[in-house]
Amino acid sequence: MEHGRWGFDEASALAFAEGALGGAVSPEVHALIAEAGSLRAQPAAALALLERARAAAPRHPVPLIALYRFHFYGHRLAQARAVGEDALAVARMALGAEFGDQPPADEAVRHDPAVRFYLFTLKGLAYLNLRLGAFDEAQYLLGALRRLDPQDHVGGALLAQVLARHLQGDAALAQDLPPEYPLRGWSTAP
């Protein structure tokens, strides 16, 4: 079996790329996710359906995204983080062992679905770790994001600024941000 640029065979790589955009999911998996969405008042039943969808397509990002959202919007941040870590591992596998040795090309950061999925997953995990008080882990993830996305296409710099202010003990986090606060782009902050 020939392996493509992401370390999967070509069919799996194409499915991942389409999946990172929300396509190429089997009708069975799509139906399970849709049914789970209709059961918002029954979280246990919805979770069971989402877990079945994930089991049916373990390397596909769509069930992972659905499960992540289920936990995130249900304010189960530790569970959302666990799903995010699984999503990061799936994206890493899709991108291949050498991904990250060098920052990806700017074009890949802006347009490659697997690269963008990986970077947004890093950002999401950094956010969750901030919310959960795991500041060292958040700092590590933001450092990786900064190295892989030096142009800040996915907007991780704002989280780095929030973390830097927290680590400095700045009580102004809840106040309006001053005009010099960077909305985009990495600064000298960690």
C-alpha cells in the first residue's frame, strides 16, 4: 500500500483532509451524530451515540469534533481535553512522523486541512488547559503552536498573552484590554 504525504495511504489521507472540512464521513456515522444532536435533553443517550460514531470512524475528525463539542458545550472541560488529545494524536498520525521538525509552509498553515486541524487542536487544548489551571501544559502547547504557526494564522497569540498576564499576576484580565494589547501576532511574551 502506497503512503502519501501525511503517512496514511492515499485513500485515508483524502478522507482525513475531506473530514477535517466536515465531509467524507459515512452515512452511518453522520446519522449517529445527527441523532445525538437531536437528543440534547438526554445527554447520556447522546454521548452513547457519539461514542458509537467515534468507534465506527476512529481516524476521522468529524466524530472527534462532535464529541469534543458535546463535552465543551456541556462544560465538561476535562473530557473535552481528553478528546482533544485524541484528535491531536490522530492529526499527528495523518501528518507523519516528520511533521513539526520544521514549521509547515505558510501556504499549508493557511490551506491544508490536516495542518490546520492540528494547529487549531493545539490552540483548543491550550485554551482548555488554561481554563483547567494546567498552566505549564498550556504554555508548552502555545510554544509548539508559536513554532509551527509563526505568522499566527490560527490566533494562538492572544491565548499566549492571556497566559503571560496570568503568570505575571495581572488582575486586569477581566477588564477591557488596553489598545496596545495584540489582537493578532506573537509578541515577545512566552
